[in-house]
Amino acid sequence: MKRIIYIALIATSFIFQSCGEEFLDTKNLYEKLDVDYYKTPADINEALTAAYCCMAIDNGANNQTLLANLMSDDCLGGGSEIDEGFHNPDRFLNSTEDTYLTFWETMYTGIFRTNMIINRFNQAEYDDEVAKNQALGEAYFLRGYYYLKLAQFFGNVPLITVPEPLNNPKASEDELFGQIAYDFKQAIELMAPTKYQSIPVENLGHATKWAAEGMMARAFLFYTGKYNKSEIALAGGGTITKSQVVGWIDDCVANSGHGLIPDFRNIWPYAYATADYPYAKNNNLSWVGEEGGNFETVFAVKYSPYAGWNAPAKISYSNSMTLCSALREQSSLIPFGNGWGAGPVNPNLWSSFEDKDTRKKGSIIDITDPEEGNVSTDYKWGGQNANGVEETGFGQKKYTPIVVNSSAGVVGMYYVLYGGENNFQLWNMQDEILLRFSDILLMGAELGSSNAQNYFDRVRTRAGLDSKPVSLDAIKAERRYELAFEGVRYFDLLRWHDEEAAFAAMKNIPVKNIGEDEVYNASYRPETKGFLPIPESQVLLSNGKLEQNPGW
Amino acid sequence: MSSNLTFTLNRRNWFRSGLVLIMLLIFQLSVFSQGRQVTGVVTDESGETLPGVNVVIKGTTVGTITDIDGKYSISTRGTNDELTFTFVGYLEKVVAVGDLAQINVTLKSDVMQLNEVVAIGYGVQKKKLNTGSTLNVKGDDIQKMNTSRPIDALQGLSPGVSIQQSNGQPGAESKVYIRGIGTTGNSKPTYIVDGVATSSIDHLSPSDIESIDVLKDAASAAIYGSRAANGVILVTTKKGSKNDKPTITYDFYNGWNSIYKKPELLNAQQYVEIVNEAYANSGLKAIKWDKQVPNWDKIESGEWTGTNWFDEMTTENAQAQSHAISIAGGSDRTIYSMGFGYYKEEGTLGPQGNNVYERISARLNTENVIIRSNNLDILKVGENLTYTNTKNPTFRTGSIYWSDLHNALVANPLLPMYAEDESDPAYPYHYAISLASADVNPIALLEYNSKYNHNSNNTIIGNAYAELQPIKDLKIRSSYGVNAWFGSSRQWTPMYDLATRTATKYDQVDQRMNLGLTWTMTNTISYAKSIGKHNISAVAGNEMMKTSVNLSMSGHNENGLFGDAEHAYLSNYKTIDAAELGTLINGRDDYGESLLSYFGRISYDFNEKYLFTAVLRADGSSNFAEGHRWGTFPSLSAGWVVSNESFMKDISAINFLKIRGSWGQNGNKDIKKRFQYLSSLSYDLATYYFGPNKATQTFGAYPARVPNPKLTWETSEQTSAGFDLHIIDRKLQFTFDWYNKNTRDWLVVAPSLATNGTDAPYINGGNVQNQGIELAINWNDKVGDFKYGVTATLAHNKNEVTAIENDEKIIHGPTNVLAQGTSEMFRAQVGFPIGYFWGYETDGVMQNDAEVAAYVKPGTTTPYFKDQQAGDLRFVDTNLDGSIDEKDKVMIGDPNPDFIFGLQFNAEYKGLSFLVSANGKSGHQIAKLYRPVDNVFANYTTDVYDRWHGEGTSFDQPRLTGKSHRNRTNISDLYIEDADFLRINNITLGYDFKQILKNFPVEELRLYVTAKNIVTFTKYSGMDPEVGYGPTDASNPDNDFGWASGIDLGLYPAAQSYMIGLNLRF
């Protein structure tokens, strides 16, 4: 019996044994703790990298450049019958719920990440003051950039400058641009005036003082034009005047080391396809590449061979704007690769170019032109699945997949250069240029720099054209030709208040819908003031604080 | 030869003794001996002696009854006599006398009777004293249904338990809900196998199961408080019984499976005709078939009718085979049960790939009395252990992007399967044809993705325990349980080139392995005491559970040294190059999840008449932050056995009546992403590419989420009431239950403002109400030797989301579900059933120009669509704002059935047995689309002939178009169908040849034939009205919509099977 009692006692002691709360403690092995972070230059670099990552949008049809092209008078909608993602921006419709949510969300994700950096930056310890200022300057640059994109596409949006979940109503345009200009000013003042050629090539893709100067000009021009203002009242006091902006542009032109690539066409990837592409061969083109030789690009989104649909990859690691903008579903028409046919080019744009302008054939594919290679003989209207719409026979050449013959067959040129997956949906990794030196020159001319005529002529001369007296009308035309399909045209129209005239001219354009002849008419809706609808779910989630844009 | 040898076996010599027994039985045939006295003791399974048992010499009226100590003594006539032991509430037992002088017998309680006990969690209880809504199914009834997965046998037999196949692929897990879907998170019930929590019971062979108890109401499940919000399924595997000779059973069946209903696809000629019509309708130029289709002359002449891709992918009479051996028995101090099972099933689809499911399971359960004193088993130790190995088929079933069957349904019939010569880049298969150059040969794709893709998954689930009973009323029990898993998979993908968009540059290898262990330590004290008519029992305990290892590793690489399947191991792929070869290595160990619990239960009854139970459980979970970890879950239940009242004694019509009621709370802690309470930095999907080389990655980090330190338990609160009524000499039994279950504070990621800039965290953010009733009716009777029974069950459930904690009140479903390019089609929204279908309502097809002219915006003559024409659908402008847009979308269907019902009839007559069972569902809808809306060249099913093609030809199916058209790209009720069905799912006819082979040395030799899934009565036009599919992506918690169902993309249908089987018992 004693034995039984002992056993009973031992057994009982097991039960209700003091099992402490620490039994429930567990560690997160795959994430860093916030309290230990934003302290070293390495932390800040990682945080900045994640902020840069938001420039690429994980939904081809929401890409900033593609959207702006589709909305502009340079491009039609295209794609297939059901590609509402292309038709909505083109036709100023909102046929699907949350059409632009990915874009909206990605911009605010970038803003949140930069807000974190800016708000925590005082705890970061740097030995190198220049590097410290550069890092903070980049954070300000990115925040300014993300707000500028939102302000251009959506008009008034909530302004949040702290890393906290806030349900803010829309800010006024004055508040918004006051913040945007403040951020760019910080960026300009913090970052060192290092010449492009002196910046280590490893830093390609990082924002620079020069990029901030250019973006400041872009923001200034948009705000003062669209809203009829003469200067920007800065957040926290002070103003940005036109002469300040001109000063920054002149500084950029004089000191940045950026310049014009002698042949405009060598900027674009088709210049690489000299072996298979008659036009490139005949004109002795030679691509400048994206490894440092392109001193004309002031700022660009970088892409890679790591795109995919599933983690750890994502689609926005590749340039899906290029995929979307390809001639629709053509196969092996070297050098033009396969894609979805978004944004067929307005034939009026083609015909308005002077023929001797090297940018005409340098920017647009005419499918009837034998110099364009197989396209002229083997183009299939409607694409392989015979479902393409709004085809004009013109495609844009700046951002279109380039394919070449290689040991692996006909594959993407970037795939040949950098590897990745042998998949036409993933192998596009062309830099998406957000700011080009010729834009800097034209903005300088428009802002009334003392060098206006010189700036203007440099752009024209490079295109093989003669000098012409600088005037707003001349600049408007020049911007259209120089910067076609680069996502700036539409916002130029808005700030010049030229959008209604431009769309009025976009009538009875002959197109083929699934191979049948029809006509296309622009369907701009002035009541929208040119802005996109706020994603519906966000209006609902804000419980009415976030008001839908007019006209939507 | 010792006289009691065969009845007091110990574990060491059971096998030898078994052989001796068989020899003895054979020997007996030739021996004749004269009458003499036989004595013995009759006990029940727990070892208690049974007084009053009838002991009769079979075939005579000679008999006696056992005395107060369970002893008997009877005078037999000779060695050929057999003794029959019968007692109310127990199964009859027949024992041959032979030359034994002492025959001790253990009687097993009869499942049909009220003395049966049911598992209630950390203990058992007499069923008649149970106050909750529980359901008990015996292993024999499970085995009878011949399902490959034991849980499926409950279908139709268990009101309130919804069991739905996800798809008909062998080995596919079923979706199980108890009393409705309670959350958008994990709504699976908790499975407890012999005290060990598991995620399913598919690892068990049906023959291993002694019984399954389903705890449906909160009070019953409350003892598992933390894990009981979705109900608890308790599984008891077979144990031996004391003083019982070894029973050896062998069960075998072979089945032949075929698809019950095939989709009828158009052949080449029909297809051409339909595509021509579609093109003409859209005003498109006719296709030049002769230029774009190979062998056009043969199609035109009718010589070749094209490829029927579905038929090519189908296997007639796919084989299924099951072997199960079990041995159980016990001696005075030891009981044991062991089982071995092998199951193999070939899929009805995809013979070109790996379509075989295989399961091997081995089980060992033993219990030993270590200390016995004064007839009291003071210390017992034992263990339950099951090892299972499964190999799953790799035929792809899932979304439109991941389904071999869907590929076959949409593939072009004009594409030949095989190439004519080796110059075809896809040789031996045929390359895509120029007409539809993106449409890939689905059989080739199936082979390349599945044939060289194999896996092996192992689990070891079990426990070891010790039970101390120092005095009669007190039990102290300690148990250590393990749930361990380890598995691996390996896939080789050859280099292929099937179409311009479908080609690989190199051959590829993928290897994966995982292993893990969750252990559970459970300690309980239980006490039971009767004082006069007051009976009280109590149990208290604690439990610790921890996942100590949860390791996974995987690698992917390309361009192997050997380039074949046999050598497809990562080590044979030498070049590491993330950009060019996609080299990828992953390794992580997500260990550390833990649970700490304290619990107690007190049950009291007065004279088995008034019954009360109270339960309290407190759980701490590592999923939540300190201060929010603990949840406390109380419950109360009561019952009144009315029939035990004195005033009922005279009402002889009512044999038994119990009224039950309960209230309780249960918890749920399951979240798919841990550490929601922490503010931390993630490195996922934030890479950027600085510098000159695009293949140089720079990794970024960002705050992973808005942290939610307040996150805590999800709670389901349930009130339940019911009664059990037995009348007509207990032949007719009713069980009725009503419940109201409110699941509150869902663990859910509710969409939050995008301006937050980072992921929304899990919040306690939603409520759903499930209300319903359950009814089970049993009739059992015996007419002479003819025994028969009927069981009918009916369950009704109404599901409604009552709160979602954000301002939108919606949790959205994904896009691109029914087809590429289609919008969101299901959601969880306040005021609607969970996962309801959301889209446009249509008002038929416009028949003529007059109707077209009449389809105008309210108060105007402006048509809704500029291009509307006869044959188009009229979309309903529900908000009358003059445009058809998202604002007009409404609920167009509900995949949750209103009623689930079952019916089973069984009969036995002199060894002949017959079973027929049926089950069905009603009041729910399925969203069906077998054809993409964005590919004009996809094939059609013959349903296309219902289209509108002229006035009066169709009132609901619109005209065909050669371009994508809103008629079909819009999600509308065009795709929604009622899916009520009644399925006769099992007919079995068996005969026990022991009846005619009396001297054959076995106890049972039953042969049977079974037909399964014989006929389905339904108006649903798809292959199978039972569609559990909702988009889930286990690898990405953000894309896991387990709460959705009823979406038919051409999902693997359940097979119709015929089987022949054998049950052998020694």
C-alpha cells in the first residue's frame, strides 16, 4: 500500500505542475524586430531598397507609364475584347471594381516605407556624413515621387507623413504639392552634387540630386499649370518660386554630367538587334545599354531576371509594361516579341512627325514598313488568338519586347544578356526611364531659363531637325515627339489645359477589331478633370472620409 | 493441454495460442466426448462481473443465469454443444464447449443499446447520461461503407456534420464542417485520435477504428475548449478486450472505378460548326480552316472526328484494392490490438501521369496491468501507435491555371494528340496548331508535370500512458502523445516545347522534404463516487502541447548532368545560377507553437434522472502576445431523463425520453501567419536591382504589418437543446437537436485602408451565426431471423455573417476564379451567407428587335448597351441608375446547402446482409464554367446546343460570339445552377458462408459485392453536384479561401465503383 501511495503522490505532482508562461514564448526567426532596426547604415539601405521596390507595380495594366500612355492621345486602348485593364484608362471608364487599387496601394506602400525611414532616421548612426545625407535625401526623394504620382493620377489624395495607420480625408492640392516640393527640396539640399560619371556604377538606380532637381521641375510645372498657380507654398513655411526651379534645372544641365546620347535611337533596346533587324542594321545603331553608359537617363525603374508569379518572385521584378505594350500576340516577328497589344499608336501621331525626324521611326513601328523586318510580311491582325482590338498598324518601339536569334532559339534580348526564365512574360527587364535629360532640357526651356533656346535646340538638333525659335507651342510639339510613350504626355495635356482639344482631334481613327475594319473615337470625360477614380474599396473602408473623385 | 489456455492468453504467446486454438477447433471435429459440468464467470469489457446473464445451450431450452458474482454452472451434453450468452444491452456471444471445463466470457456492450458508453474527451460516459449533442458511430458501420477515408463513411449518417469531397482524386481530403462554417479562418473540426490532436484522420485505415464520436455542441466540446470552436471529432482506435481469445480479421476488397458522368465535348465537326456560327454572329470573316488546321481534308470528310481530350485522359475500370489485417485480444492483465492496412487506388483520370494513391498503415495498441491488488488494477500502462505512409497522385487539380482536367476540357479538338514525325518540336506529341497557337496539348503537359513527380509522406501518431487507480473511485492518468511527420518529394520536368508560350529551356529538378513533431503531455485526475442516488464524477487536468520541430527544405535547379528522371537529384545539377537556372534553395523550421491548458469537468446525476455537467477550460496560446494569450471557456449542460420519473412508469409506449440542453463557449486560435502581435521587419518580396548587372539582387526590409498586440482567441458560443426518444420497445429512436452557434471575434485579416502602407494584421474581426436543427430517426426490428434497420437523418443549417470589423463589411474573394479575366465572384459580407456568389442578375435573353428596343434605361428610350441585339442577355439594373455596373451586383447564389440528409437501410437474414445508403443536399447552388471566356478557340461541351440562335430557341442561354462578350465575361446567374441532389452511394450485398460451412475453422467468412455512387438524382448539368472546390493556395496564406466552395471548373468527379470484398474472422 505504501508503494501505491508513493506512486500516487508522484503522479499527482505531475499534474498542475508549475508550467510557466515561458512555455508559451516563441521566437520569430524570419523577421527582424522593429525596435532593433533603423539603427545602422545597413538597416537604412535595406529599408530604402524596400522603398525603391514600390516603384515597380505588380499589375501590368496599373503600370504608371502604361496608364499615362493609354490615357493620352498618343495611344488607343488595344489588347483584347476583355482587357478592361487597358480599356478603362483609355475610355475613362471604371468597369471593374478597384481598377486602380494596385497602383494606389503600391504608392502608399512606398510612402509608408519612406515615412518609417524619415521618422526613425534620427536613431541611425553614420560615420560618413555624406552617405547619411544621401540616404535621407533618397528617402525624401522617393516620398515626393510617390505623392507626385498619386497627385498626377488621382488629383487630391490623403496626405500622410507619419508611419501610422490614419484615416485621413483628401488633402488640398496646395497641401499636397507643398509637401511634394518640400520633399524634393530636402532631397536636393541633402544629396551631394556628384557628377553622373563619378557616381560608382553600383549605385545605378539610386536617386540623385539631379533626379530631385528634375522631379521638382516636373512637380512645379504640373501644379502651377493644372491649378493656375505661380509658386508653391511649402509645407512648414516658405515658397518655391519659378526662378528657384530654373536655378535647379540650370544646375542640373551644367553640373550633373548628364547629357544627350548622340543618336536618340541608341537609347532604346531595338538598337541592340543589329544582327536581325534591318532598321537597326541600316542605321548603324548601337545600343548604349543600361550598365552605366546611358548618361541620358536621369532616373529609371530597374528590373531584373527574377520575375515570377509565386514567392519569392513577383511579376513586378520584370518590366510588365513592356510585355503589355507589345504588338498583340505576334510570335517570332524578330525583333518584336510577343505580348498583349496595349496602347496601339494613334496614326495621327505618326503622320504629324516630320519624316526627317529620326524620332519618327525611332519611336513607332509601322507594320507595313519592310525595314521593320518580319512584321511587314507576317503580321497577324488580332494576334494568334484572333481577339485583338483597336489595332492601328502602329506600335510603339521604345517599350516593346525585343527578341533575337540565339542558341536557345528566338528569345528575349535581356534573357540572352542576363538569363532568367525562358518565358516571354518574364524576360522583359528594360529600364523604365522616369526622367530623361532631354526632358530636363525641355522643362528648362519651358520654365524660361536664360538658356531656353539653347536647351530647346539641343533636343531638336539631335533628332536631325533645324533650330526653331523657342515658344510654348514649339515646346509643346517638341515634348510630344521627344517624349512619346514615356508617360509624360498626358500630364502635359492636363497642365496645359489642352486635353479636351487633344481628344476632340482623336476621332474616326481607322482600327481593326479582331481583324474587322472599324473606327475609334476618344471618349474623354471632362467632368473627371482628367483624374482616375479612387478605388471603391478604399472609399468604403474609409467610412466616407475619403470622397470619390468627381465624375466617378 | 490446459483447459483455460485459449481464454487467458498473454501477449507473448498469443500467436502460438491462436494456432493452438485453430488446431483445437479442427481437432474437435473428430472428437466426441460425453456430457459434463461447465462453469465460468461472465464479465463486461471493463472487467466487472455481470449477474443475470442468460446462458443457454444452443438449439435447446436448457439454460441458467449467472449469479450475483457473474458465475454460472451448466450441465452440457457433449463437446459439440455451444453455449449462448445473452444479456440486455450486450452482444450475444456463442462459445463452443469442446472439452473445456471452465469458460469465462467477456460480453461486449451492444451499440444499439443504452448502456453503451461514448467518448466525451478525457473520459467516457454512459450514453444515456450524456447531456450534449454528440454522435457516436461504430467502427463496424464505418467499415461497412468501404470508403477509402474513414471520415467519408459518416456522410449521411451524421446530421450536423457536413462532409464534402474537395474533388474525386484518390487521396483528396474532404471538407468537413460541424454545424456550418464558423469562420473565414480555419473552420475544420479538431480531430483527437486516442487523445492526440491531428489535422485529419485520413492517415487511418477504416478498419482501425473502434468508434468515432462527434462532439457537436459547445458544452460537449468544451473540455477541448481551445480547439473546439468548430466541433471535435474523437476517434478511438481498436483495443483488445480482457480475457478474450485473439480475434484475427482479414478484410479485402478490389474495386473497379469509372467516371460516373462524362462531360460531352464537341467533336471536330461539331466544333467547327459552332465556331463558324460564333464568328458569323460577331460579324467576323470566316476562318480559313484549311490553312490553319492540319489534316483538314480528313476532318471535312468526317474521316477523323478530332481528339476527345477528356476520353484520352480517362481510365475505365481504374483499380482500387484494400487489404486490412487486424488481431485483437487480451489476457487477464494485457489487452492488445494491432492492425496492418494497405490501400491502393488508381485515379479515373490521368493515366499518362502519376495518378495513384497508396497508403500503408500499421497500428499497435496495448495495455498492461502492472500492479493489481484485491481485484483492482492499480497501475496500467499502455500505448497507441499508428504509422502511416501515403503516396499521393500528382495529377493537377485546382484553379484554372493548375488543372489537368480543365486543360482537357478546353483543349482544341482539332489538335492531334501525337505528331506525325520527329521533326515536330513537341515530338512524340503534337505541337500547337496555327489556328490556336497558344492552346497546348494537355496530355503532354500532364505527362511532363506529373509522370516524374513522386512523393512519400509519413506520420507517426500515438501516445504512451500510465493510469493509476489507487482506490476504486480515483484515477490518475498521464499520457505523452506525439504527432510526427516526415516526407519528401521529387520531381523531374523534362525539356519540352509544346507551343510558343509553353517551352522550357532546360530539364528541371525539384526536391522537397519536411519533418516535424508536435508533442502533447496530458495529466488528468478523475474521481467518481455514488452516494445513495447521487452520482458524481469529476475530472481535472492539464495539458501541454508544443510543436518542437517543423522543418522544411526545398531546392530547385535546372540543366542536369544526366537529363533523365532517374538521376533527377539536386546533386546532379551542378551549376548554381539563380538568374539563368532559377536555382532556389529554401530551408526553415517553424517550430515553437505551443499551447498550455488547464481544465476540469464535474458531472452529477441524481438517480440517473437529473443530469448536470459543468466544464471549464483555460488555454494559453503562443499565437498571441503576453497578456492576451489566455482564453477561458466555460460550459454548462443539463438533462432530464423523463422516462425515469415515476409518473412515466405507466406510459409504456415511451421506453426512454431524455431532454437535453447546453450552453458553452469554445475557442479557436488558428492563424495562418504567426507573430501578428509583433512589430517586425519582413524581407519578403522587397528586392530591388541596383547597379550595372540586372541579376544582382539587393534585399530590402519593411515593416511587415500593422502589429496587433491585442489579438486574442476567437470564440464560438453555442446554445443547444434536444431530446432522445425511444418508443415501440426501443425499436424506434428519435434524436432531435436545435442549435444556435455564434462565432465571434474571427481571427481574420480584414481589408484595411491601403494608405496604411503595409499589410493589415489578423484582427478579431467578424461574427457569423449558424442556426439549425438536426434529426436522426432509427428503426431496428427483428422478425424471426430477419433483422433490419432504417436510419434517416436530416440537418438544416442557416449561415449568416453578422459582423465584419471594418467599414466596408466585406472580405473579398479573388478575381480570375471561373476564368481568366472574370471579376470577384464570392465574398463574405455582413447580412449574407459566408462565401455567397456575387454577380449580375439576368432577366433572360432578348428574343427579337422589339425586346431589344424595350431594354432601355429607366424613363428613357436609351438602350443599356449601344450594341445590344437579339440573343443578348438582359442584365438587371438592380439599382435603376441607368447603367449596368458593379453597383448592380447582388447575391446570385449560395454554395451552403439548406438541408443535408441521409438514408440507410440494412437487413440481415441468416448470414445474408444487405445495405443501401443514400445521401443528399438541397438548397444550394454551384457556379459552373468549363470554358474560358477569353479564348475563342477553346472547346465547348454539348451544353452549347442550348444557346440562343434565333427567336424562341433559348430563353436563358445567350447567343454565341466570336469575340469575348459581356454576355459571358460578366459573372452572372448564367453560371449559377441549383445543385440539389440525392445520391445512392452504397449498395452492398453480402453473405457469411459460415452459415453453410459450419465446420470451417473461422468465425466469419463473408463475401460481399458493393456498388458505390450508383446513381445521382440531380438537375445539375455538371459532372458531379458535390463540389467542394474553393480557391486555396496552401503556399500562400493570402490566397487561401477555404471558406469558399461550390465552384465547378471541371473538377475531378467522384468515381462510380464496383467492388468485391471478403471479411474473414478467426
